[in-house]
Amino acid sequence: MKYSKIAKQINEFAKNDQLLRNRIFSKPSISEEDKKALEDFDKNSSDFIKSIVSEICLPTITKVGKKASYNSWLLVQHSRDLKFQKSYLGLLKQNEKDINPANIAYLEDRVLMYGGKPQIYGTQFVLNKKTGKMVPYTIWDAANVNERRSKYNLGKLEEHIKTFYSN
């Protein structure tokens, strides 16, 4: 691991990301103050990862280790900067053998969803306002989603949904 200091910083940011999200999403409702805190944190972490990418390019497993590579992706997944997410997705695709490839599917679905397009792999969920349950966001060619999911070892969508509801 070439960049242990950067890896440590990425892991610290991700730890704080998860602490904040767990604190906010464990409440029965989310206040405007919570939304602002989340928005501010996501902007800061997005800016932080942008600076890392400009310094070392993609934080791959070889460069920062498995945990920090994953955590970098996690922070990008929570970014509200669609242009940055798209460019990061391109870097993931170029470095597929030195990252967790499932991250490609999750980020690609997130980018599509934020762009108002159907997702490809069924990784993103949204709230069904009628039932109050989280359901998969619209999936392109849903009949063949499990075939596409297998490319990234994601398992069957039906199993993913069961796991999603058991958490």
C-alpha cells in the first residue's frame, strides 16, 4: 500500500459518514437541520475525494488497500455531484481489476437514478409513498436483471430484496 496516510484519511472520513448517517436515519423523522448537516458533510467528503483523485487518481486497492478503496467509493456514492460521480465511475471501469467490481454496478445505478433514468443492476431503492416501504428504483429490462447482476457477483435481485428487508 503506497498511500497509507491517504488511506487513513479516507477511512476516517467514511467512519464519520457512517456515524452521521446512522445517527440521522435512526430517528423517526429527519429535521431540516439534519438534512443540512448531511448535505454539508457530503459536500466536504466529495471535495476531499476530488482532492485525493487529483493527487493519486483513483484510490485503488493497490494504492490505499481494500478498505480505503471501498470507503472512497462509499463517499462518492453519497456525493451530490453527479458530474463527479460520472467521472469516478469512468475511473472505476478503467481500474476494474484493482477495485471491488460491485462498486461499478452500485455507482452506475446511482448515476442513472440521479439522472432520472432506469437503473441496470437493481441496487438502488426508493420509498414507495403508498406502502411506506423501500422498493427497487425502476429497473431497465427487469426480466434480465439477474443476468446483469451476475457479472458483478451481486446475487439474485430477489435475495438482495430479502436481505434489504431483514436489516
